[in-house]
Amino acid sequence: MKKIIQIINRDTEKYFYKNYYGVVNDNIDFKTFVNEQLNFRGAKDKNQFLWFSKFIKLKKENTILDFGCDFGNLVILLWKKGYKVDGNEINQDIYQVLKLREKISKFKKGSFIYSNNGSVIAKKNSYDIILSYFVLVHVSEIEAYIKKSIRVLKPEGKFIFTTSNYRVGFEYYYACWLPLFSRNLSKFILGIKKKNTLFIDGLNFITPEKVESVLKEMKLTNSINVTNLGSKFFLREIFNNKIHPSVFIRYAKLFDKLHLIPLMVKLNF
């Protein structure tokens, strides 16, 4: 496995430095960050898989699409567990890595799909389940993204998307409280901290209210369920420095001392 990681790292080094260097929080070594992106990443991802597989009663005969699959970690995990799964990615640089991973993992050829216009290259009603794992945070047109997903979803299918909740005011990539400020002020703050100020342009400071508002405007007749994964799974790991940056943990300890965490959970932060 180490050999595979080294091959992929060489192939993607320029991509990571161009897009993420000067972004990831200071208490994580950049090489460690790259390796984490190319592996199924610990408690967060395992909890995510356990949640959606139980929530939708995942079956081996289900056809699954990970729409915005990034480096294919979830796709490969599902495939190794025997599920019928494809991954769709719109970033050309990432897709080149996916093709390499497809070859190395002896994955079914063509299971990673590239689409440069943000659409899914598949026939209508192709999938039982569509997964969207922290994609909406990078999507500017949420309604268009959802429509493209629904097009390839079977009539009785399920569309499961998980996203960050920026209502809490914390931005995880930069490990900073940027959502509390305007975009221009955020860039000014990042400039002072000598951070990459371009990455923030691709971030959508999304909240549950924003998603629910879009779904309401679309007048979907589908059944919609909203679950706060933070309170279900991640709260017990709130002081875990392998999951959260140190600045987040410092504030979490302050909130805990002030007995504010139960209130934040109640308010769906």
C-alpha cells in the first residue's frame, strides 16, 4: 500500500501544492494531509459509511454513484465490500489520479467517470443510490447539482448528501472562523496569516437552512430527511486532535466549560 501511495503522490504533487498548500491548518504536516486525502480517513469517514449504510439499508444489489467522488476513497471502500459502485468527478487533475487508482486497485475499468460540464454521464434512472460526500461546500449552483443527480436516480432511489454546517462559524480547511466575516474581510485575514487566498473562492459557506431553502424552491415531492451527524457521531470526538485542529479544540473546551455544547446541539449547530 505504501508503494501505491508513493506513486500517486508523485503524480499529484503539483496538484496538491497548487490547490491546498497554504490552506490546510498549521498543526497538520502537509505530507500527512496529502496521504490522508488518498486514504479512507479514520473515524469521520467510518462513521459516515456506518450512518448512511444503516440509514438507507444498503443492499449488495443496489447500484450506487458517488457524485463528486474526489480521490475515490469511498468508492474503493464500497467496491471492496462487494457493492456495485461508480464514481463521478469533474476535476481533470483528480480524474487522472482516479484512473491510476483504478488500474492499481484492479477496479472495474470505466467505474470512475469524468465529466467536464458537471453532469453525470449516465442514462436516466441508472442508480438506486447517489452519494454526495462534502460536495455541496464546493458547489455554487446547488439546485443545478441536485437536478443533475436526480436525473440519473431511479424513481424510488435515494439521494444522500452530507455537508459541513457553517452556521457554527468555523472553516475546517483553514482552521479559522472565516464564515463569521465577509468574503473580502476573510481574504484580508488570510493574507495577514500568509495563507492561500484563492481556495476560499471555491468554498460555499453552506448551512442546513440554505439547503432546505433550495429544496423548498425546487418544490420536490420526494420525502426529505435531515440528520445532524455532528451530534450523532462527532460530538464524542470533539476533543480528538486527530480529527479537529487545535484552534477548534481550544474553543470547544471553552464552550464545554460554559456548558454551551448541549445548547448548540439543540440548535443544530
